[in-house]
Amino acid sequence: MILSQIVGWGEYLPKKVLTNDNLSETIETSDEWIFPRTGIKQRHIALKKELTSDLAINAAKEAFVNSTISPSDIDCVIVATTTPDDTFPSTATKVQHFFKMKDTPAFDIQAVCSGFIYSLQVADTFLKCGNAKNILVIGAETLSKIVDWEDRRTCVLFGDGAGAVIVSASEESRGILATKIYSDGSWHDSLYSDGGPSFNQKVGKIRMNGQDIFKQAVNKLSEATSKALDECNLSIKDIDWFIPHQANQRIISSTAKKLGISEEKTISTVKFHANTSAASIPLALSSAIKNGKIKDNHLIAMCAIGGGLTWGSCILKF
């Protein structure tokens, strides 16, 4: 039986850090208001000339360093992003070109915060069908470029970053055990950008109904995780680590509580990274591997929800 095994991981965060106190200098807010409501203390911000592809490439570089796979071994590049460098072509083609992957297929997936989970399912399908042996999957975002910095309800929530994994076909008993992805377009107006090439020929800014997202997130994330566990005949007690989308600490904690997962088993990096959309799970995953929390054969449950609404889950035996 072929399983899709993560054999490399990496991350990249822009050097510029914007703290809550820094934000309070430009808008009416404070750390005392932001942190209790979100769990966020700071976020990383890309420079004006620093593109999503730059973040993606740097995360991929580290993933190659942390693996035995080289760029010439990669059969496909998938970049999950809602902040591409250009309307077209895909940001993934820039990654492919940088690493000189001759004729290697490359494409973006746009499922906002769920993009990394969607990308893992696509990669898993390619590998199990025999269409690829090694796939580079990246979640990369420069959300600071589409944040309305005058909207204090949303601008405090988001940050920039990238996380990358190399997924390889393996006959070992470790890898992706189950993935579940969903969408419901009736919730479009709860989280969206108010611009687009077809709509008004603008990039647009992030608009959000926070109460809608919170109510939907906890239920949908817990349900998706439970369904993925059921598919591989596992239960919550089998989970070693829970890595939900790093939207805010209230959603993270409430989802874990609803599932019956302890705080000690929940990975949270939102305090330092804020919400990095498609980059949040691979950033948290890479961070937990590097600091020694996640070890071989640990069972990991990952889940995310984003604009669309889109959501999904993945059960991984590392």
C-alpha cells in the first residue's frame, strides 16, 4: 500500500515584525484589546518588494535542506495561496523556475485558509495514482498587502509567511491516512475580498464577519476532523498532536475542547505569527518538528477553514 509521507519541511517568515504595540501607534487599538480576544501578540510583514513567491521559495529551500530530496527529484509543485504575485501565471511556476525544475507541472490552489489541506489531498491523490513520486507543497501568503489597515477589526488578525513540505510516495506505514475537504458558497459574504479581476478589476481588501466565522469554524473543524478519523478507524484518543488553522486562539481552543483534545496536545503559533491563511498549518507543523515536539510515528490531526467557506482535515502519521 502506497502512503504519502512527509519527508521534508521548512518555513519562512519575513524579518519585519509588527507588534500589537506598534499597531496602536497607527490605529485605535491596544495589546490589552487584541491579545485577550485573539491570542495574537505580533505578526510578520513582508516588505513592499517581497513577494509571495519569495516567501514560498525560501520555505522550500529549508524543506530541501531537511530532506534527502533535491529539486531535480520533484515531479510537481503545488502552491496554496490567496495572495499570488500576479493574477496569472501561477506563483507555483515562479517556484518551479527558481529551482530549475525542467518541464515540471506547477499550479496554485485557491482555497484561502484551507488551501494547504486541499493541496495535501491533491498531492496524495497524485502520489497514490502513480502520477508522481515526490511533490513540493507550499502554503504562502502576503496578506498584509490586502489588509485594510484602517479596519481595526481585521488588520490585527493577519500576517505573512510560508511553510513547505515535500511529500513522497512510500511503502512504509507512515504518511497521510485520510483527508476530507468541503465547501459551502452560501457563506461567501462572511469572509471575502471586495475586489477581483472580473468583479471590479481591483485587488480588494479583506472583509469579514467575525461572529459568523467563529460559529462555523468550531463546528466544521471538529466535524471534519472526526470524519477523517472515522475513515481510518481511529479516535481522538489516538491523536498525539492537533494542528488546527491558526486563525485566533479562541477558535483553536474551542475546537480542541469540542473534540476533547487537551491543550498540551494542541500546537498553537498564532501568538507569534497571527493568521497566515494557507501558510498557517505548514508553519505550525514545521515549527513543531523543529522544536522536537513531533517525532516519528506521531499521529497528527490537521484542520482548517477559510473563505468560501472552504474547510477540511487531514490525518497524518509522521
